[in-house]
Amino acid sequence: MPEPEDDALALIQSKPEGVLQSELWKEIGVDSRKCSRIVKKLEDNGLIERVEFKKEGIKTFLLRAKRLPVRAEDLLAGDELIPCIACELECVVEECHPLMDWMYQLAIVENSSK
Ligand code: SF4
């Protein structure tokens, strides 16, 4: 079962424009005090940034995910490099067969390592 920290981080990462802390706790189903602890932990771990924000005159924080450097191992499915590197196709991610094949390979590799 996902922890509230995981839910909070996933939600923040899914919104490039950011999430207001005053709305986050409602979205992830915790109280505002617990939400503050979660946000502090994510910030202390360098996963998000928090900037002051006023909404309707009330102070809150805008939370945004930090961009982390890509790890080389995240680009590999076994020894197969993700096809997006140096791709010259017209990109329609939802219909991309090379990417689907690579993700299938990734699932096989990850399953065999369990
Ligand atoms: S998703 Fe497919 S088309 Fe788009 S960059 Fe990656 S490999 Fe190329």
C-alpha cells in the first residue's frame, strides 16, 4: 500500500505548474498537520521545492517537484538503450512501437531480477 509521502510526491510530480499545500492534504486524504510533516520530509530529501504563495489573501505554499538528474541505468532495459535517444521519428508517444517494445523488454528484465 502506498505511503502518503508517495501519494504526495506522485501528485506533485504530475503537476509541473505545482500544487498548493492548502490543497494537497485534501487530495491525499490526510490532515493539514500531517501534510506539513510530509512536505517537510520531501523538501528535506531534496525532492520538492516550496515557495510562499498567497491565495485569496491567505498564505500557503506552492510545491513543485525538483528536476533530478537522469540516472544512466534508467535509460536501459537490460543492455537495450531507450529508443528515444537520437530518435528521428515523428513523436507520438502513445503510438510508438519502438518505445512499447523497449518498455516490454524493461518489464521482462525487472521481472527476472525479482
Ligand atoms: S517515443 Fe518513440 S517516437 Fe518518440 S522519441 Fe521515443 S522512440 Fe522516438
